[in-house]
Amino acid sequence: MNNVEQLNAEVALLRSMLSAVIKEQEGDRIYKAIDGLREYSGTLYSKEPSDSEERISQILHDLSDDEINRVLRALAYFSHLENLAEDRYHAHEIQLEDRMGDLRNGSIKLTIERLHAAGIDNQKIHNALELAFISPILTAHPTEVQRKSILDAVREIGNLLTERKQMRLQAYIAAVDSDVLLEEQLEQNEQQIKARIIQLWHTRLLRRSTLTVADEVENVLSYYEFTFVGEIPKIYAQLEKVLGKEVSSAFLRMGQWIGGDRDGNPNVDANCLEYAMRSQAHLIGQHYLKEISLLVRELSLSDFLVNVSDELKKLSQNSSDENPHRINEPYRRALVGIADRISVTFNVLENNGDPSKLAYSTPKDLIADLQIIKDSLATYSPQALADQRLNTLIRSVRAFGFHLATIDLRQGSDKHQEVITELLKVAQIESNYVNLSEEQKRSVLIKALEDVRPLLIAGYDYSDLANSELAIFSTAKRLLGLYGGESIRHYIISHTESVSDLLEVLVLQKETGILAGTLTSDSQAQILVSPLFETIEDLRNSTSIMEEFYKIPGISDLVKRSGAQQDIVLGYSDSNKDGGIVTSNWELYCAEVALSKVFTHGAAQGIQLRLAHGRGGTVGRGGGPSYDAILAQPAGTVSGQIRLTEQGEMISSKYSNPQLGRHNLEILVAATLESSLLPKNKEIPHDFLEAANLLSIISMSSYRELVYETEGFSEYFSSATPIQEIATLNLGSRPSARKQGMAIEDLRAIPWGFSWAQCRLTLPGWYGLGSGVAELLEQSNADEKLAVTILLKRMYVEWPFFNTLISNIDMVMSKSDLSIAAIYSQLVEDPQLREHIFSMIKAEWNKTTQALELITGNKRRLANAPQLADSIKRRMPYIYPLHRLQVELIKKSRQGIADESAQRGIHIAINGIAAGLRNTG
């Protein structure tokens, strides 16, 4: 059975078992309703005329409110189980390719071959890795609509399916396919799967209360347990095997916003930061102790039988192990001593205890002890003993240290300004800082940075905001002392709009000792100040802001003393909400090119630029295949350095399965190496750049005309999407809007994208391209139209940036559905407003469809991604009735005639649609 057949078989098995559970638990009426909805929805998209719509309406009409919720839950679970089967299919594909030696884009094997073919030898690759920095950053954005209980149960079903496959394989090898024992094993396995499906059926899909930051910390740490901690060391091992030498740099390391991201989230404070760090330390500490205990079992070598190094003897003699049975087992004694020191170390870290002489001061000290064991084994024992668990443990300590993942701090620039304004006023230095000009602000801040005296007045009763913000900095300073410099390394400033926004954070660091000394002295900052440029205007101003920042006397030297690195975060979400998909991508591209010049030829020469990409799950928020996205970056802007956010449901879909997780991590490494080392044509043809700029101008005009200039659009959006209902979901600890109300300017990009996906317009991922292409053609005569068409086709084939943009829009359009969106539009009470705006959207949708056909040459969406196309088609019979039910329940809710059961039904539908589309925010 090939993998496609395996996928179909598992989908069929899971569907039949869920159907059986529903019939058994809920009775024939619910079972027949679901079966009918599935059957008639499946025929809606056929070209043959049918009465399916009427039949669906009749089934829905006959259901009571309570029955509707049970039907909704069933449809949602079909999508969850479909996702499980698909994830397993992709994991099996990866495993099969690895076993067969097949190479795929994103695999380290293929990347190394490409580099070799380009004349880049192993030494150059090794050198690049030693200087590289690749970091996926897990965020706490509220886009994950699945409860952890559901994810855990689904994962257990996956494990049982794996056991089932292994049973068949073992029977095949033993040539006993029809053996009674196999039949019994399969039957028992089916019963276990059924038990887990029954568990799912009786487990609430929805959270009854809002997540806390602590909940988010615990949820995300589960991904470390079953993916990152185990799989990242394997990537190092794979590279070392291919390159033939050890990679001593921890170039691939994890980042995290959870616990440190305060932007728009009043629930994150210093206690949350400390809780997150302690929780992370506990997890990695327990992992180290587990691995050491397994090494104690394995390394039972006796010094009667093997020689050991003098260093190992000394390490063994210093051990606290007094077990007489291990008196002549130096490796075990040494490892017991190391375990004791690890226990003491993490006890000190987690409990803020007094430093102990027994505790390790740094992860390097632990590695040094492990290296003694490794060197002794390498000298006196078979290499295989060191090649397994011990090497993996050393790689783990390098990658995770004592902190597991670097926690980023993030806050909005307006909050920093409020605190600085208060500090300056209380210190009687400046009574009205907030109303100063930008030049005046810079002058005040530079003086504060050059003054050895603090602004803080001891004993003064500062505001809650000031106390809370200063507590974050003070706590970060203390945690840095405990966990090391990589535990908290980046301070991200949201809404960076001026140089003063950067200087304000430096002043706050100086006040709390994170920045030691004054600006013009030999000062050093333990945390990098990282601007986040989000809106179109911010992106356009980013270069001048960084140029002016580095022209300030002392700034360049300060950064060089602090590591000679400058992280800059680029915001995909808000730039898209601001200017549309085409303009967002184009302005990001232009900003990257311009910023790289600041650090190669401008005021910041000698400092390593590292771009951090604030990508979301949907294409409208920077989502899409990571491999293509990295290769599409402008030449010279990666250079071995990249950080990128992984948000919400993307964390689950990418990293809940260890094999898939490793594959997605490999993709980041492979793409970064290729983008950094393979020769690129740095000169993009001028006509490509000119056409992209024109497309952007027209696209942004079209997008803003609809979203910000069309009267009543906010009302349409609020009515024709489930945004009102999404705002009440218990998705995460962060509010859905930065301010009260539903103004689009204040709405977070996550619920903005989520809402459009739910009603199947997916507007942020495509709107504007059609108008851009259409107007380019309309401005041309017959001969020029042909030239424009040829140019756009060339851009798609020859320019990775444009190819990735068009491919992502193609994917988003495949998930849009105007017929479903039209059903949602009926929620708009004003018929004229409804018709006016929906007709504008429909016209642009048609233009975009034509543009994609023109550029790609394909009339079918996803012509180059048949597996995804098949997946979407397979899911439609389960998703369509979810949409229909959701709309009916929303109508009742907004008319004030819905009870709590109906409200719950709306949220179940949101969950099911999100699972079916595999897209939320």
C-alpha cells in the first residue's frame, strides 16, 4: 500500500469509526442528519443540477437547537481527524524519502548537494553554520482554537494508528497476514482507537474560561517535550555527519514571546516573565536528568576492563556517589556526580536560592564535564558509545542551555513614552516630554543616557504602569544573572515610528542596570533593542530611523560592545491590514533591501543585521511555505541570520508531530544556508522592480478604497463576518482589539484575518492584485499589453519574490468561496450596503482570478499543488454545513433570540471551520 492509499485508508477508517461512535452515542436521527449533510454538500460543487441545497436546508430546519450542536461537534471532529491523517501522511512521506535517499526541497541532504554543486565545500558550509543564527519564535497570539485536551487525544489516536501500521508490517514480514493473532491485535487496536474517539466525543471542544498567560506557557512547553528537545539535536547530528566535523555553535535555537510579550496584553507582568523562565528551566532540567540517568544505565564500563582518562578519574573521584556497587565504574560515578550538580543547579534557578558551590555556573561548565566523559570514551572505548546519547546530550545543552528558549520582551512604544514622561516629570528634568518635538525628545534622552545619575527617585510613589514596566526590566536583569545572556536577548518595540522610541528603551535599561555605564563610556547593553516596523509608513521610514539612530555619537560603539548585532523585526500583519497583500509584501521587500545597505555601507557598518519576520499563519499575515519565503528574501538580507515567528495554529500543524516538526526545522536551516551561500543574481531587472512598484501603488489604492474609504465598510465587516462572535471566544490571554470598539484601525490583525477566513472571503490574502494587473493592462495599447503579459510571466518564473507572492495568493484564492461568502453577506441588514460592498469584493475576486490565470497560465487554482487541492475538495462536504449552521445561529444571536446553547453552537462552528481550513489568524 503506497502512502496515498494509506492516507485514504486512514481517512476512511477514522470517518467510519467516528460515524459509528456518533450512531452509538447519539442515535440514528443525528447519524442520518450528518450523513445527509455530508452527502448533499458533496454534490453542491458538481456541474450536474441537483436539489442538494433544498435538501440541506430541510435537514437543518428539522434539527432542534440541541441537535444542531451535536451535528456541529460531529462535523468539527471529522475535520480534526482528517488533519491527523494528513499530518501522518506527510510524516510518512518524509520518512520514506529519507529511507530511499530521495531528496526534496527543504531537506538538508538536497541543500548540501546544491551547495557542493555550486563549488561550496564542507569547510565553507561549516564556517557559515558556526556564524549562523536561526531561530523560530513561538508566540502567544490567540489563534489556536483547539484545546490542549483535544490535541492530546488526537495525538494518541495517531500513536495507535502507527501501532496498527507496524502490526501489519510485522505480519507481512513474517508472512502471516491472515494469522489469527494479527486479527486479534487489529481488533484490539480498533477498540483502543474507538475509545479515544469516544473520549473526544465527550470532551468539550471549547474552553469555558479565558486562557491565562500561565496556561499559554504550559501549552507551548508541550511542543518542546515531544518535538523540539528531541529533534533539534538530531539536526545537529545530521549536519555533523554530512560535514564530517563537529558544529560547536548553537546556530539553531528556540525563541519565545510567551511570558514577555506585553504589547496590548495587560495580563503579562514581571511575575509572568519569571513564571515562564522557571517553567522552561524546569522542563529542560528534567530532560537533562532523564538523559543522565539513561547514560548511567548504559555506561557500566569497569576500570578493571577498560582504561579511562586522568580527567575522567578525577571527575569520578569528586562524585558524591558512594554506592559500593559502582566503586569500579568511573563513568557511572562521574555521571551521578554530574546529575547531582544538575539537580542543585536547577533548584537554585527555579527557587531563586543562594548560589551553591556544587551548582554549575554556566551551561559551558556542564558541557565541559560531559566532554571529559566523551573524550575518555573516544580514547579508550568504542566510538559508538559516545556517538549516541552522550553526543545528543551535549548538543542539547548547547542548544537549550539552562533556559530552554530565549524569551523576547515586547511592548508598544506608547507605553515606554508614558513611563519616560512620568520619570522625567518627577525628576524635574522635563515637565511635558510627550509634547516635545522629535529633536527635543532625542536631546533629552541622550542627556539622560550620558548622565551617571538615575532618573528614578527613591521612595516616590510612581503610577501602576511605571511600576509594572520597571519591574519587567528589573526582573529581566535578575533573570539574566541566573540563566545567562541568551535567556533574554531581544527587546522588541512595537509601533517604532522614530529614533526616540529606541532611545526611550535604552533609558529604561539604564535605569534598571541592564545597560551598564553611560552612552559615551564603555557601556554595554545585555538586551538588544529591536525596533518593530509594522505599518506601510513605518516600513518606508525604517531606513532613515536606523540611519539616524546610528549617527548618534556612542550608539554604534555601544551596540558593538553588546555583541555587534542589530535585530530588526518586520511586521507582516499590520502592514497587510494597512495596505493590502501586494503592497505589504513589496514594502517589506524594499525595506529589507534598504536596511541591508545601512549595515553594509551606511552608519551601522561593522554590525550584523538580523531580520526577524513577524509572520502569522495566514498568507494575509505573512504565512505560506517557509522554504519559499526565505529563498524569496532579497539577496544579502539573510546572511545566515534569521528569526521568524510561529503563531497559534501553525505551531500545532508544524510541530505537534515529531517527524513533521523536524522536517519544518530542517526547512529553516536548509533555506537559510541556500539563501546565504548560493550565488544570487543581486541585480533584479529594472523592469521587474518598476512593474512591482506600479502593481503595489494600484493595489494599495484599490485595497484602501474598499477598506478605509468606502462608507459603511466597517459595518459590513462587522456584520458579514463572525468578528463579533470571535471577540468572545476564549482563544488566548490577549484582547482582540488594542482599544475598545471595532474600528478597523484598532483591530488586531489576527481577528481581522480570522474573520475573513471564517466567511470564506480570505480577503487580506488576495485583494488588490486583480486591480493592479487589470490597470497595468488597461493603460497599455495592444502591443504593450502583450509586453506587460510577457513581463508578468517572466517575473513569476524568474523572480523568487514574485513567484512566492503569486503562489501564496493562488493558495488563498483556492480556499475562498464566493457562494459561501454570499450566504454570510445576508447577515448585513442594509440591502443596499450589502449589495454595494459585496459587488466590489466580487469584482475584485474575478479580476484576481483572471490575473492569476494570466500570470501562471493555469485556469485551475493550485494546479501546482494537487495534494492541497485534493485535501480542500475532500473536506468540503464537512465544512459547508458548518458555514450554513453558523450563519443561522449568528442571525438568532444578533436578533437576541439565541440562548446559551446557540452561542456555544456558533463557537463550535468557528472551531470546526478553522480546523477544516487549517487557518485561523
